[in-house]
Amino acid sequence: MKVGDVFSYAFGAIRLRKLRAGLTTLGVVIGIAAIVALLSISQGLQVTITDQLQSGFATDTLIVSPGSGGGMFSGVGGGIGGSGSDFSLMVTDTQLINEIEGVVTSAAIIQEVGYIKSGDRTVQAYVVGVDFEVYSEVYGSTFVAESGEILLNPEAGTVVVVVVGKRVSDPWQNGTIVCGVNGSVEIVWTNTTVRPAENKTYAVTVAAVLEEIGGLSLTGPSDSAVYIPISQAQSFFGTDECDRIVVKIANEDDATIEAVSDAIEEAFSGQVSVRSSTAVLNTISSVFSTIELFLAGIAAISLLVAGVGIMNIMIVSLMERTREIGILKALGMKSRTVLAIFISEAVIVGLLGATFGIGLGWVLANVAATIFTGGGIAVATGQGAVSGAFAITPILTPTLLMGAFGFGIAVSVIFAIYPAWRASKLKPVEALRYE
Amino acid sequence: MVLAKPIVETADLKKTYILGKVPVNALRGVNLKVEKGDFLAILGPSGSGKSTLLNMIGALDKPTEGKVFIDGVDVSTLNDNQLADLRRSIGFVFQFFNLIPRLNAIGNVELPMAVSGLGKNERRKHAEELLETVGLKERMKHKPAELSGGERQRVAIARALANNPGFLLMDEPTGNIDSKTAREIMGLVKRLNEDEGVTIIMITHDQQLATQATRIVKMLDGSIIKEIDQL
């Protein structure tokens, strides 16, 4: 029997039992829709988050932090990473790093969480001590003033000048400026290393407000930080230790990244961990891959349930059609053609289910994304200083599309194999006698 | 007169069923020869083994002992696929028509040709001719449920003829039809045999019907008890 005839015979059989075939297909539709919706949303989320991170990233930088094998989020917020080691990075360690081949420059960073006080208003912010000159060289695209001027040598004046991030200047994003250029504000920091804990206050003048950076800014300049000159930070926080050192490297080749990383680790006898921004992104990707696998697994279960439904329906259908199979065999149909007819029915169900499922999943993903975006997903950064809403756009990759398609058909066919095999093995004389 | 190879031949054919725990000897050594052009009626009461014999001749079932030769080929040596091929050279007509309900008359007649891999146009043309032969050209778009018993059996006969079979195997072809229509059907069968030279093996319990055939074989309790040549 020709392939086309097998399919049209199978299609005729499906059309005869529209409701039943429809319900069987619905099972596949739901399973595939779940897979497509969950995965396209999570892929969209991954892209959104990666973009947000990258907007604060400079890919030609390395982050050096104390402790071997530090955590990935030891940047802003200061300290999920690190280790129990007694080793500390010093502000002056930049000199050692600058001598390494492939290093353009490096900036030590001291960071604490404090408050900015202006009149009755208080805004939580990261207080970050950096060398303005070096820092603006490392983050040339993000450490840029929107208003005012970043004085590259701020210690020359008698007044302590600071640079504030956009979210510190305008924390509610409605034009209520807490601290604008030339404004006088106080930085409040609680020293918890002494007993009793001591509040330290520091009067400063705002020299510049940074352009909005956006994103989560795990390692680079942040909208939620106030930048003070490193020497001021040292005396204010009473320490010569720094939280991390940002290193600008000559280029972003993997070889350079690796060579410089190794050289820095060696220079500190393995007491520091060096991470590249790219590595952080890779870690995030791999976390997302795991999440996607998990979501796909959940969705796949619903598809397996659909598969069991297909098998169930086909066995019932097989009983109803025993006589028909007997007739077909008496007319000279080969067992493998009977098998092919039943498998074709499953292929048709799978094909329809996958097609409608992908469509439905895509619609669901977009509806969900709209609801999320409308409501605003608050993503807490660091220690909850600021939260931002961002839009998720579901992404349907060709891999996901083909995968969903293939999976839908494969599940239908796999669960149809047993009933189809049973149908093909029916003995004609017994099948014809079947009432 | 030189006899060609018989189209169907059985040699000491035996079939034993196990019904529950009791063995039932449905066939107890049947020897039968059917020549090309024969119109053979196998006559016997129910339980005489005639349906079992028909299943053996139609390659639908396998004997317990003995052999069946169809066109000289020993059926017992054939595998599943070869049996399927063999069945295409046999035209089955059943008591309960056994048409596919969702296919219309012409669809049913086309089916064996589709199974044989014939192209769409070719089989449609042949199916139309066959339906014309059985006098149903006007009703070829009707589904079995929209046809009378007699019409259904005509469709079934047209279907049986679709692959130009070596012989027709008919199992009580008029058993489910009123007597007037039955006579018409028998007229058609007779015409096929006489005019077209189609070999026909028909089983029936109806003495009257059997007289239409050129040969009658009487069966009882799994054995042939009498053979009547009516020529």
C-alpha cells in the first residue's frame, strides 16, 4: 500500500471519531503548550537578565577578590562570596597587579552599605570608595556624568566631593531629587565592627550625577551607589583593606583572560579569586539551563500523561476495529501496513497536537509575559537597596520549536507502538469472527 | 481433455480446535480439488466444518495436519507476508458483507486495489467498471449503511473481484438477504462464472442454492460425505 494511501486511510479513521480524536489531541496540545510556554518565558527571562547584567558590564575586566574560589555575586553587596581565609586585599595591591603583563590598569574598591541623608530624606545606597581617574578609565562607558563633572583629582579641593548614581539622586524615579549636583548631603555609615556600633557621618558635596546605567550591575558602576574618593573611603571606613580590585585587561580574548587571571592568582599565592565578567555570565547561563531543564521536565510529565491517553484510546479503538483489521487482512493487507496505519494515526494526532500546542503555548507565554511586565517583577539587587521592574519578552528559538514539534510526535508514536503492534498481530480468522 | 493444475487442492486436511479443554475435530481429513472455471458449492449443516474449510482455502487459518495448495503453492510454507500476498489473489465474499462502514461503495471496491498499491486513477476506473458489472454504478457514492442488504452484497462481490482473483470464496453469500434478492445475487454469481469464467467456491447450508453450482460437495462432521457433479 502506498504511503499516501496509508495516511489517507488513517486520516479517515480519525475523522470518523472526531470528539475522541480531538480529546486525545488536546492532551498533546496541553503538554506541548506547557513546554513551549515555560521554556519560551524562561529563555526570555534569561535574555532579559543577561542584558541587564551586561549593561553594567565591561567584558574586558576581571574582578579580583580575596579568598580562593570566591562566589559569583561577591561584587555589589560585598560579600556572598569570599571564604573563611584571613587574607585581605589591600588598596595598595593594585600596584602589584598593574605590573602584570596584559593588565592596563586596576582600581581598588572599598564598599559598604550606608545611607545618604539630605534634609529629612534618607536613601539607602552603596558607599563605594574608588580612584575616580582609574575607575572612569576602566568603566569608560558607564562611569559617565549626566550632570556635573567627575573631578578626576577630587582631593585637590578642600571639600569632599562625591559622585552619585541615578537611583540615589532620584530614588523614586519621579523627579524628586534627593541629591543633585552641588547639593550638600551626609553619608551615614554604621560601623558594626566596634562595640557599641558607631554611626559615622560624613558631610560631602555632590559633584556629579551619573547617567542611568540600568541593569543589575553586578560588578560595574551601579545606579544605587555613591562614589567617594578612595583615600576618603580609607579614612572614613578606617581601613586599608579593599573589597575587590577591578582589573582592566588589554583585550578580551580567552587566552588573555586566562593568562592574566593565572598571573594574578600566582602573585597572591592563590589567596585571591579572579573572575571575568564573561565567566559570571556563563555561570548565569548554566543556572538558567538547569532551570529550563527542570521546567521542561515538569512540562514533559504532562506530555507523558497525554501519551498514556493516546495508548488508552488506541487500545479501545483497536478493540472496536478488530473486525475491520480482519477484513483488511483478508483483502491481503500485510501486518506491517496495519502497523503503519495505526502509527500514522498517532503521527497525525501528534502533528496536530504539536502544531496547536506550539501556537497555544506561544499565546500563553505572551499573555503571561504581559501580566508579569504590567505588574512589574521586582528584582532585588544586592541587599534590597533598589528594585527595578523589567519586561520579559518570550523567546521561541528554532531549537525549541523543532524540539517541541519532534517531542509531540515522538511521544504520540511511542505510546502508539504497542497498540499498533497488537493490531498488526491479529489473526485474520479470529479478527473476522470478532463481534 | 487435458486437466490444468487445480486452482485449489487439499490433501488430508485436518483441523482440531481446543474448545475449553475439549478438542474439537472440525476437519477430519478433507481431500478436495477445485479446477479453474468450477462453480463449487460446499453444502452442509452448521457445525459440519464447511466454514473451517473455507478459512483454510482462503489462507486465513492454518491446518493442524494436511496441506492446502493454492495454484500449486503449498500454503503451509508461506510466511505472514507471503500469505498476505496470496490473499490478494482470492476474492472473499462474506455472509455479513464485511464492508468498511466509513467508506462509500466505490471506496470499498477500491480498497483491495489500494492495498495492492494501485494508483488512484487506475483503481477508480476499475472500481467503476466493477460496480457497473454488479449493477450498482448509480449508487457508488453511498455508504454501506445507505444500501440494502442485496446492494451491500453486490458491493462486496465487486470488491472481491477488484484484484482479478484466481477464485471467489463465498461464505453463505445470500444468508443475510431476502429470497428475492438472493435469487438476483445468485444470478449475478452464475453469470460471473459462466460469462467471465470466474472460479467460485461457495459454502451454504441451503440445498436449493447449492443446485445453482456445477459441483456440489456435501459435508458432515468434518468430512466430505458426497460429491455431486451437476454438469
